[in-house]
Amino acid sequence: MRDLMVTNDPVLLSFVEVLLKGESIDTVVLDQNMSIVEGSIGIFPRRLSVLDEDWCAAARVMRDAGLGEWIKDDG
């Protein structure tokens, strides 16, 4: 698994999940439980991860949707 994006914005997170699902790219939201525990303060971001082999395709989908600035490219 490789992180694709990190955000505190639940609407953005849901939008990207739907975009990727539309392209048959499976996602996993990490740190969701920690975000729920901390309440609505928003200090613990959620990570959206995809399989390593899907990362490039997922990043392309995000760029095509105008969301390239949100891509976490650590490598």
C-alpha cells in the first residue's frame, strides 16, 4: 500500500474515493478511527492509500480531476 493523499477534509476524501472507484481502483482510508476519536478538531489527517501497482493510475485520475496538488508523492 502507498499513500496517495493526506487530508483533513472529509468531503475531498470522499470525492477522491468515488473518482478512484469509478476507475476500479481500490482504496483504503487510514487513520479514520483516530480522526473520529479526536472529534471535529481536525488535527489528525486521514490518509488515502492504494495498492502500489495502482498508485500511478490513481495519481493520473487525481491530476485529470484537477486535484494534482493533493497527491502525496514521496518517491
